Amino acid sequence: MSEKGRRKSKTTEKVSPKEIAGRIEKSANAMVGQINKLQDPEFTTMQRGKSNVVWDEKKGYLELGEKEVTRTFLNIAHARKFMQTSMIMAKTQEYLNHNKTASIREIYYELKHTVADTKENTFEGQDESDPIIVDLEHSVDTIREKLNLHANPKGTLYGDITLLDRMHHNDKFNASKLGRGGWSIMSRVEPEEIEIVDSNAEYLLVAETEAIFERLIEEGYPKDNKCLLIGTGGQAARGTRRLIHRVHNELDLPTIVFTDGDPYGWYIYSVIKQGSMALAAHSEFMSVPEARYVGMTIDDVKEYKLEAVTERMTDGDIKRAKEMLAYPWFQNKEWQAQLNKALDQKIRIEQQALANKRLDFVATHYLPEKIKNKIFLP
Amino acid sequence: MSEKGRRKSKTTEKVSPKEIAGRIEKSANAMVGQINKLQDPEFTTMQRGKSNVVWDEKKGYLELGEKEVTRTFLNIAHARKFMQTSMIMAKTQEYLNHNKTASIREIYYELKHTVADTKENTFEGQDESDPIIVDLEHSVDTIREKLNLHANPKGTLYGDITLLDRMHHNDKFNASKLGRGGWSIMSRVEPEEIEIVDSNAEYLLVAETEAIFERLIEEGYPKDNKCLLIGTGGQAARGTRRLIHRVHNELDLPTIVFTDGDPYGWYIYSVIKQGSMALAAHSEFMSVPEARYVGMTIDDVKEYKLEAVTERMTDGDIKRAKEMLAYPWFQNKEWQAQLNKALDQKIRIEQQALANKRLDFVATHYLPEKIKNKIFLP
């Protein structure tokens, strides 16, 4: 492959597993020190939940605020959580030191046992271990991917981008040469392991449905339009959000998002762009504040004469649209207008409804025209 | 890549798109002939539903029986369906002639319109077009994939198998060289388009959860054990079932299935092996009667001391287990025993629960031991 004119990746963000393991060790040593001095050992993390989520307009994403929570071992209400926290700390450090990764379900199963000579289980369910993982992420200021933990994978990558997997025989492959299926995005795509080598693409298109992903490939859209394509299959998984974030930043590619024209689709866009309340602490690693929204919009219905193929909004759609009207990051006239139009007309419009014009319309007319003329929502 | 000693694919099953288009044309011509002779035009398909599903013990899969249904245009109760059937026939023939494919949602949207000078829509919802597609599949004795239709993709392929995509620059790629992510299985993987070239694998392992898929890759299991790995991500999608069927038959590979130890997981296995009632007509193209089940079983709980990491069966699990006890294809002593043990103890056991031994236990002990000693359920 000629490297001429290809966009090289510039990896900026690098925290080594060793460094993260070091932070865990430091925190653990502090506790041991406190215990040796017969002091009450402490563990400090960030307060979570809506009351500590901040919309940072300048950065363009949701952030966690400054409120901290400190747990002490001698407080009986904290003792169980303290035990669980130490176990998760020890185990993730072990993963980091041995280049192992685990799903958040696996670490739960790995650590679950009955404490000797008691009937007490270390963890009763994954709903006990998951929040501890989040505690630890915040405490050592990282994301779970860098603790070598991950959730389930979902999402597909296609287009002229070359990746290299350092943990798998240094495989180097180009995602435009895997037939029409594309590369299955892993649950963890950290730069220490998955390197973005280069790309000839001029932008990244993120599509909500796998059906549109397949349609655009069948029409040769990514090749003709020199773009990369990521299919999220609904709400983007963490691995997929990380990859979008990295492609955007490391290759300096504009990111354009294409979802169904309904509150659920618009919310998917906002999570990719500004982050979510649940993961506000990680926006820095996951969000793409510069992302733009190409469609579907309620205006498209009239513009492209799609009246016959709209659907009625469900009660859930209406409730969600009303909530979104109030979110600070939807406080701009374009999105307020869009949400209000949807609520007035009580309609939604799917990406695949463009097939009503012609199967290839989305690839030959809709996307090229809107993208060329920059008909985006912010 | 040295081709020496590699297992070559022998494609046996080949029906050309032209042949399928010809069958549709023949059926349409017959109707036109009837109309020209002022006869009542007819369309014949197979009766569906439980009452026409047959368990063929010799073939080892579920089949559709012999009961036919004939629709006539002059019967007012059939007129709407007749119109819809002609539209789907014309459109799928167009797809076949122009090498286009569409999702079943797209064809619905493409055909939906208001009939001129009326307020009547051709289709009110996809729940009207989907059954017509099934009618047509049965009428021309094929599967929707060969009508160039497909549902959503899901599932991932990993391992030393070389595929070739004739519809995409003849891309030839090996699914062991795509890093740890693997190849995202398309919604349609028909032999005319996706060719299985060869493989060095000795068997195919199908895993229910994507988490176990990632675990086995991280442990180097497929390489060390010379196997291919397919992750289904829950119930296997049609494209994934087709690929399992083809890999099994064309490469002559034993197929071993690995799911959670609960009625849902066991049902996933039975659908891969014997087919489902809903798709009984297509077992010939999708099922793998020779598949074997490696785990998880209720016996594993004791054998591997997993008592601390079982879960309680839900009401849904119990209901499903009782139904499965009665299915003809579960009438063997091994599965009856398994289902009864689950119902007696009211427990289930997940694949990932093996992490309780050690993360790599599944790859270093559980699977190699059970597979080597052929500790399978039928």
C-alpha cells in the first residue's frame, strides 16, 4: 500500500498500564500506612449522580464535578465496600501487571467467594462489583479500559484505515479489505494495544443501524466519498465510543453522525458528542464535541417528501423528547426547534425510510448533498 | 500463506440468483396466463405454524410439513395479500437481476405508498410485508437470503479461515489476522458471494457470549487448539447460522457449541443444531444436526466446584425448561436428565462463571479437557 498522501495517526494520549498500576499501588500503600500508624484507612473517590454532573459549555461535554466521597474502614456502614474495593484494586493491578484483561462480569465471578468461616459472600451480585469499579476509575483518575476491564463489544468498522494490534502478532490490517463485513470493534481499543496507523479518509461517518451500515457499503459510499464508516448498532458501546474518539482526534477527521430521526437516535448522537450523565467522568476519553449531526431530521420529511413513511412517536419518545428539551446541552435554537417539531407533529422518521425513494438514495443523494452543503445540526 | 495441508472448501450447494429469479418469473407468468384465460389467478405457498412443523428424526432437524395454502385473487379476503405478494415478487426479482440486496425493513419502506386515487396504503407496517416474504420463500422453495433479502447482522468470526468476497474487489482475508476483533459476520453470507476458500482448523467452536469469544482469543485458544471461533452474541442471527452451516459442511469441520448453562443457552444450541419452529422450512440451509454440546451443564457445577457462582433460575427459565422437556428433539436421556436437574435444583450457570477458578481456566482446562475426552451432550 502506498503511504503517500495518507493521513498518519498522531497518538497523543498515552498512559501506560504500568503508570495506572502505580496509581493503584500508591493508593493501597497509603491505606497500609494508615493502618500501620493505627489510623483509620481511607479511600477517596468522586461523588456520582446527577447532583455532581456539570455541563462544561466551553469544553463541549459533560463532566463530573468536584464533589468527593471518602470511605473509612472503621465506619461499619463502609466496611463491606472497603473490603470489596481492596479486592478489586488487587485484582485489577494483577491484570495490569500480567497483561490480562477481563470483562466486568468475569472480575465479579473471579472475586466472588464465601469468606472463610462465615456465611458472608464477598459479592452477592454484579450490581455490587460494578459500582466499585466506577469508584476505582474515579479514584485513580482513569477509565476502566485502562484498568484492563471492559464491557461487551458491539459495533463495526469499515473503510480505508489501517490498524495494528500489538497484542496479537502485530497484525496490521486495513478495514476496507475485509469484504463487506468489516472489522468487529473490540470491547477495549486502547492506544497501547490497538494502534491507528493511517487512513486516506476525509471524514468519519457514524451510523446508528447496522442495516444502514450494510447499505452504504453495498453502494460503495465509503470508497466514493473517502470516508470511514462505523456502525454502532444502537447506543454506542464503550469500545466503539473510544474508537470514534480516537479516530477523530488522532487522524483529525471530522465526525458526522447519522441516526434515526427520533429522540432515541438524537440521544445516541448527543452521547457520542457530549457524553452521558452516567459516564460524565470519562467524557475526556470518549466524547467528540466537534461532531456534527447530518440526519434524520423532522425537516427531512418535507424536504424529501417522506410523509408516507413516518411513524407515530411512542409515549416513550414523547417523554424522552420533553426531557431532552430541558438538557443544557440541547439549549440551542436548532435542537429546540427540532424537538418541538417532533412533539408538535408527533412523528419520527427512520434512516431506512429513505429506501422509499430508492434503495441507493441515501448513498447517492441524501448524504452527499447534505454533507457537501453542510446541512448539519450542531 | 502455504496452502499445504490446509482444508479446502467444497461448495456443494449452489443455486444461482438467475435460477431463483427464473422461479419467481415462472410463478408470475402462470398468474398472467390465468388472468389472460379469464381464470382466477392463484398463488401457492406452504402452511406455516406449529401444526405444519415436523420433527424429522432421521435428518435430525425440524422441517415444514406438506400442507399447502393457495390464495386466489377473486377471493376478497385474499385480494390485499395478493397485491402485496405481486409487489414483493416484482421487487425481489429486480434485486436479483441488478445484484442489489435489501434488508426486510428496506423493502417494506421501498414498497410502501398510497395507491393512486385512494386512501389505501400498499403496506401499513412491516408486520404486513414480513409474512409475504416468508410466503414467497416457501412458494419458490428458497430462503430469503437467496431473494437478496436479509435481516440485521450480528456475530463475529475468528480463526485461521480464508474468505473471499466476490462482490467487494475479490477481497481475500484470513480471520486470524484481524487483530483480536475478528470479522463482523454479514447479514447474508451466500456462497455465490462469500466464498470459503480454506482453513487449517480442526473444528468449529460456537460461543454464545461475545465476552467468552474475547476471552478465548485473549488466551490464544483458537490457535493452540486449531479451531475456528464464532461468537453469536445470544441467539444466532440468520447470517451467523448460515455461516456455521456452511463452515461445517464445506470444510467438513465438527461443530461444538458452548453456551450458558440455562434453558435459554440450551435453546440457542438446539436452534443451531436442529433449527427452530419459526424457520422449520429452512433447516436444510441452516441447521447442523451433527453439532455437539460441550457446556455449560448442571453437572459442571459439581464437577468443577462452581456452587458459589450459580444463579437462581427465573420464572421464565423454569417455564422454558418445562416446554423443552416436551420437545421431540429433546427426547433423549441426556437432555431430559439435564433439564430435570436444572428444574430440581432451580439453578443456572453462566460461561463466565468459570472465571471463578481463574480467568484462563475455560481455555486451559475446561474446554480442552471436555473436548479431548468428548464429554458432550448430544
